[in-house]
Amino acid sequence: MQYTANTLEHHWMPFTANRDFKESPRLITKGEGVYLWDHKGNKLLDGSSGLFCSAAGHGRREIAEAVYAQLQTLDYTAPFGMGQPASFELARRIAALTPDEINHVFFVNSGSEAVDTALKISMAYHRARGEGQRTRFISRERAYHGVNIGGVSLSGMVKNRETFSGVMPNVVCMRHTWLEENAFTKGQPAHGAELAEDLQRFVDTYGGTTIAACFVEPIAGSTGALIPPKGYLERLREICDKNGILLVFDEVICGFGRLGTPFGAQAFGVDPDIMTMAKALTNGAQPMGAVAVKDEIYETVVNAAPEGAIEFFHGYTYSGHPAACAAGLATQDIYENEKLFDRAADLSDYFLDAVFALQDLEIVTDIRGLGLMAGIDVKPGRVPGLRGTEIQKRLFWNGLHIKFTGDSAIVAPPLVTERSQIDEMSAILRATLEEFRD
Ligand SMILES: Cc1ncc(COP(=O)(O)O)c(C=O)c1O
């Protein structure tokens, strides 16, 4: 196959500068362990686990074999009114990882679908308990909750919403938690717990009984890894409890060991009512997401419907797809057998030291990090975001894949990364960032 602009033209690529890409394609044709290979045979270190998916590394045979075996036995069956065993087993495995009271799992096919499903579960729950007037949702500036209409409505990133003004009404954003005085803080920053009072202000302005749920990412990932200030999530929890508001953690990036714990909830010691997850659930090997809810939410919705009736009018043709469940189960086995969440916790200091060592570079304006996740901000160029895109491309040709959003790099290596590979990553990062001077 020839990789020319002609042969690439028909695919309208997502979140991509299509014209630029097709001029100079960057195609990945192979992945193994923490490495990727492009179509020219160049080897790259994967510093962002693909897109925060490949926690156990690429090319895991156990997952491929489980999917193959599943497809040979049962490739597909309708998920409405009937089912297949693997989804029940995977739900049980997920429930064993979530906080104690969160034991019910609804399957979807992506993080975006998980977020839209969580919105609908929140509405269904309040309606079932006679509080259908709770129609308002709270989100946060700089939030990323996917690209479906619900997730875009909750989004706090301007480029993701300015074209799409006709989204859900009744969503208001709290301020984001990036503060100048926290610059270059490793772990949770000391300042900013008071930003949670924005939720209290919305309660005071709109009335707590009109608010259905407050959505936050434990760490705001896609905007550049904003770690919540100490006491911030705890205060959100308090305000939610006092006002009957559901607290939803969007764990799509933080879930499955990224922070050295199963989920962000455990890393920060705050239990939400609902959790969304995707990505590393299947190690990225099959598209899958899930929403896990507290027993009380499941029981309230289910018990409100007449006996024998469908309780929640929601679901996807591919909810709990057999191949995705097989991938999910094989992935959970790997996490458990190789103790990868503990491994991430053990590796965290070494990783963060390596990333924070870049702070002497002239172009670096802030670094944040926790677990195996870090954000690096660079000085914007002529137009915000342009330099980030340039650096991402240069890193690619220098042998490192790192996801950028605007002028922020989001570093999140696979949990199986070796120390020597972290050294390799930081050496390429340093050399590449040094190419960009003001
Ligand atoms: C916190 C969060 N929520 C939702 C999503 C959307 O997930 P997907 O791209 O699988 O739809 C993402 C993707 O990065 C995410 O980071």
C-alpha cells in the first residue's frame, strides 16, 4: 500500500488537522509492549498509552486470544431482554474494583457514551424518587467529557463546543482548578480547595433542589492533567450530600491503575455516586465503556418500574458486546496477575522525578503530575495551540508519542513501562523541547 495523499483522502480523521496530516502522514502499523512502529519502520516509545488506553502495553496475546476464542464461540447476541455470560462476569470484576457501595455496571462502547449514559441515569434516578425537577447539571471549565451531545454540553473546552451551540441547556461550569501559585507542584496542590465553593454558589443561585448532578474528572485529563487541590473533591462531596446532588466522577482516564489505585476515587479517598470508565477497561483492544452506580441508584430506578417492565429505556446494540467483554476480562486478569496498579504506584516517584526534571527548560511554564500521569505546559507560540501541535509532530519523528491538547503535553506511559524506558522518554522530551526556543 502506498501512503500518499490520494489514498488517505477518503478518511475524514477525528480531532486531526486533515490537510496537514495527509501531506505528511504519521501512520502506526505495529505495537508491542511500550513501543509502536510507523509505516516507515521507525520505532516510537508510547508515552501516552495510545490515548490513555494501553495500560498493559501493546500486542497482549492473552487479550487477542480471548477475543478470537469468544468470536469463534459466540460473535454477537442481542443485549436487550437477553444476554451472554461474559458481561455478567465482567460487571462483577469491575464492581470488585469500585468503592464498596458501587456495585452495578451498565455497559456502553466509549467514554462519550458512558458520559451520556450517566446523564440519563441521573435523570432517571431523580425522576424515580419523585424529584424530576432536578434538570440542571454542573460541570467545570476545561473539562472534557467526550463528544456526544451530553458530553459536549458538559465540556469546558472552547474548541469542543463553540461550533455546537445547540447542545443541552441547563449546564453551568464551575471554575477550573489551575492556579498560578500551584505551578510546578508534584501531587495535589495546596491552594484552591475554595474553588469547590462554586458549586455552593450554584446551589445558592439556582436552588439545590433543581440540580441533578455534578460531573468532574478526578484529574482533568485532556486539558493537561489538572490535579485537584487538596480538600477540593472532599468539599464537592459535602455540598452534593447536603443538597441531594449526585457526584459523578468521569474516570475514563484515571480508571484502571493510572494513579496507582483502581480508580481516581481511591487515589483521592472520595467516593462518587456514579463513575464512568472506558479506555483501559479493555486495554484499548476493543471499544468499550461502562457506568458504575451505587446500589441505591440502581435499586431506586429498578424498583420504581412495575414488576416485569423495562426499568431504564436506554442501551446500545453493542452494549456488553461479547468480544469487548472477552477483552475486558483478559485485561482485568493481566492487571491482577501482574499487579499493575501496584506497579504504577511503585513507579510513580521515578516517573514524576523524570518529568519534573524538565522544569529548567526555558519553554516549560508548568508541570503537574500524580501517579503515572503528568501535564507539561509550554509557552504558546504565535497562536495558542500551534506550538503544541508542532512539538507533538517533532516528538513523533524523534521517536516518542505524546498526546498534546493545545500547548499542554499529557504524559501517561503504559503501567508496564521500565525505568530505562522512562529515561529514554525524558531524554527525547528534553532534546525535542530544546529545539523550541523563543
Ligand atoms: C474524562 C473523559 N471522558 C470522556 C472521554 C471520551 O471518551 P471516548 O473518546 O472513548 O468517547 C474522554 C476521552 O479522552 C475522557 O478523557
